[in-house]
Amino acid sequence: MHLHRSVTLRRILFFVAALIICHPAWAANRVALVIGNSAYKNAALLANPANDAAIVEETLKKAGFDVVQTRTDLQAAEMRRALRDFADTARDADVAVVYYAGHGIELEGTNYLIPTDATLERDTDVYDEAFSLERVLLAIEPARQLRLVILDACRNNPFADKMKRTVGSRAVSRGLARIEPATSNTLVAFAAKAGSTASDGGSKNSPYASALVKYIATPGMDLRRVFGFVRDDVMKATGNKQEPYVYGTLGGDDVPLVPAPAKEASKEAAAATPQPAPPPLPATPPVSARAEIRQDYELALQIGNKDALNYFLAQYPDGYYANLAKLQLAKIDAEDKRAAAAEKARQAEQEQARLVNQGAQQTQLAKAASELKAAQDARVEAEKAKETAQQLAAQAEQRRREAEIAVAAKSGAQTPSQDANPNSDAKLAARSAPQTPAPAPPPTPPSKAELAKSVQAELRRVGCFSGPADGDWDAASRRALELYNKNAGSTLDAKAASAEALEAIKLKSARVCPLACKSGQRRDGDQCVKITCAAGYFLNDDNDCEKRKARPTPSARLERRYRDPEEAPERPARPPKPEASASGGGGGGIGFIPFFLP
């Protein structure tokens, strides 16, 4: 009896210690600021931001957030006050979230949120009338565990079209610019990826807000999975025209915004609560040491992260279950390395796209292509290592399950199908073993026309093809794939569309081929716009605005032409005037002809 109580107590302590180590955010203080700007004074009304702010506020309150501050239609002074007050609130918080719906703008690579009273007549007014994203990140920086900014602010911005440009080189682009948060455990989620715009939607809420509230409060769901599901829903709702994006990284452990319900903890706590002594039962054999280790291993496996498994190995460093725990750790390590390799490949791809869009030199492009290829190869190797580790761990768990069922059958115990006790060894082994799904039938390969159409669509997406995606792999399609090879540093066969080309292009998340504008146009984000010169300037052959020179007067042109007398041509001598006759009455007149009478 004492042995059974000590085993139970030790299991409870193990479980509580694992919870303390693995889930410090379960008791986290969570705060949020929700802003929805709809009623702009100098722009058309946005119908959805106020509605979106309302459903996000309701979702976060139901999720158990300690503080949810909601503000709508903020002018500049009110927005400044809201950010300042929320910075004080976030100072004592573990998790801080800011959701903003409204207009946003990018100026020279910096993102700004626009209050409702902004005028923005000139591009320089952005510095005085709007709030930079860095100002928002500064407000939530004191949060100890997680900082999250969600921007549904990528709508088509009317201010960018009408504002005057004070400097021709100052770029105001569509959408928002990508950002790399400087603080760890910080995520910035865009409703649409950098350089593109988001839809305000035709219903009460925007597509992004509708998808966000569907997943963000899911208990126990890691934020990376949350935003992955949001992306899928938004792309489906917009016909793949809008792709949400997340910038920033988190660690290897799951980071849910809402903790999973601690069902097992409540069960164990109930077991630890003193109960009235039960009537004496028939003597039962004491729990064996191997059964204790198995139960602790299954508990660590159920928690399923490195801290719990390492804690188990510290208690039981050797033996059969220690080897199983090491295989599970190897699987988690392989997944961490795969995620790190995928992130490095993504960054290399974005760096190459940035150099292509900036028209970098060929040496820089070649170096970027080489680094991207190395990162992609490392990602492929990491994925293979992850699959191998998963297979080894799954096979070991399957063998454990089969061995425990065989032992139970040999000892005369009931088989899992007949056992009514949910805590039997065979039942626990069956629950812990991974279930292998039935193999799915092989997918039907697409036809040549469908494959060509898909490749053409992907080439259009990365800026290498301007024709229709009609499935006709013509000369223009071949030239587009050759152009992709040139800019991506790849060697895909351009003679025909292939599955290999389709998969390679799908990996590109940004433009690959540089935007080529006609004479008289310039690049503005992902589009070409006409170059307009100010009064007194004209567009020269280099697509630059050049000051028009004043036209000189004829006398000034003659003086400038013959400024040096020696350079002037010799003038022909005038013919001599005819001499006047002796009786002539004047030079040049008709002479008097005398005559005599006989």
C-alpha cells in the first residue's frame, strides 16, 4: 500500500515538474490593444476595420485575456495616447498583442499606420502625421515572453496616389514593406505579403479578420500553425490573389496564444486529493519497477517536447525506455533543424529577390544564387533526416506496442480488444503508439496542358511571364522559363513544362524576374508608372527629368556663334560702284546724253 502511494506521488511530482518546465506561459498575463480605423476624414470610408476590431476584441476576451483595450477611429493625438498607455500595460505582461485594421503606407522601406485625421498632401507629411511600425513594436517590447503585431493594413491606399512627391527618388510603394523584428520572440503578421494589397471584403468583415478569429483562439495551437491556417483560408477566399505573411521567428517549442486545457493535470490532481479509505480489496501484486518507468515514459511522450523527455532521461538514464526517449529526442531535434534550414532558405530566397529587384551586378546575383542553392540543398537534407528520425521513432514505438501486447497475452491478461480497463498496459501502449494511416491511392498525374497551365501561372506570379496561362507551351512560355533560369540561377529544361519546374518555381515566394518598364515609365513596387516631369523639365533618353534650357534670341545666337572674330568666315568683297560721268548729275542716276542740231 505504501509502495503504491509513493509511486502515485512520484508520478504526480513528475507531471507537475514537467508542466512547470514546459509550459511557463500557461499562467501568463496576456494583454491586447485592438484598433480599427474606418472613418477617415480625407479618404473614402473603410467599412470593415471597425467591424473587424469588434470581432477580434470579442475573440480575445473569450480566450481569457487579462486586458483588451479597443479603440476605433483614432485621430493622431488619440492614437499616440493609446500607444503610450498600452506600453505601460505591456510592461508587466508576459504576452502583448496589437491588432490594427485601417490604412497603412510604406515610405522608403518603413511602414506607417495612418490615423483618421491624416491629410498627407506631401510625402514628407507621413513623418509628422502617421505612426511607424517601429513605434508600435516599441510599445510592446517590455512583454516578457511573446510580442505579436497583426496588421490588416495592406489595403489599396488612396493617400499614396494623391500625395505630392518632394523628392523624385523617394519611393511610396503599394502595400507594406517586409520587416525583420530586432527582438526575439516577436512576430509581425501582415494581411498580405510585402508589396501587395489586401481586400477589404464584400461582407461585414475582411477575409483576413474572418480567418484570424477562426483559429487564433484555438487552445494549444502553435501560432505558426494558426497563421498557416489563416493563410490557406484567405487564399481560398480571394482566389489566391491575397497571401498573408508572417515575419519574425520563434523557438522550437509550441507557442499557443491560448493554452491547451490541462485535462491530464486535473485528473492527476483529483487522484492526489485525499479520499475516504476504500474497503479492503483482494491483495494485488505491487507495481513493478518496469511498469513505473513505462508510465513515466508515456507521460513524457504525451507532453511531447524536449524538456519533458530530458527530465525523463535524467530520472532513468539507461535501459529500454531511455533508448526510446532518445529516439523521440532525435525526432524533435531533426524537426528543429528542418525548421531552421527552411527559414535560412526562405531568407536566401528573399535576399536574391531583393537583389534582382534592385538591379544588382551579376557577381552579386551569382553569389546570391549560389547561397540560395546551398540553403535549398541543406533544407532537402534536413527534411530527409527528419523523415528518417520519424520513421525510426515510429518503428520503435510499434515494436514496443507489439511486445507489450505479447507480454500481456502470455501472462493471461485480456487482449486490448477485450480489456475494459482503460489504464491497462496494453491500452496505454496502444494509445502511445503512432497510428499508421492506410496508404492513399497514387494521385492521377496532370495532363500536359494542365501542367503547362500551372507552370505558366507560377511564371506569371514571379514576374517572368506576361502572357495568358492557357496551357499552350509556345515560344513565349519557353522564353519565360529561360528568363527564370537566368535570374534564379537554375537549369530547368525550357523545351517543355515539367513537374520539376513547377515545384521549383512554387518555392519562390517573391518576384524573381526584374520588372522591365518601357521608355517613359519607372518601377513603383510591382507595377510601372508614367514618369511625369515638373514644369520647366523634360524627359531625356535616360528616363531622367532634365531642366529645359532657355532658347536664346537670334542676336545672342549670332554673338555666341562668332564670339571669336578669327573663327568668323570671310565676307566676299562688294563690287566697286560705277564712276559717275563728267556731266553726270549724281551717282547712280540716268546720265545726260548731249546732242547737237545741225
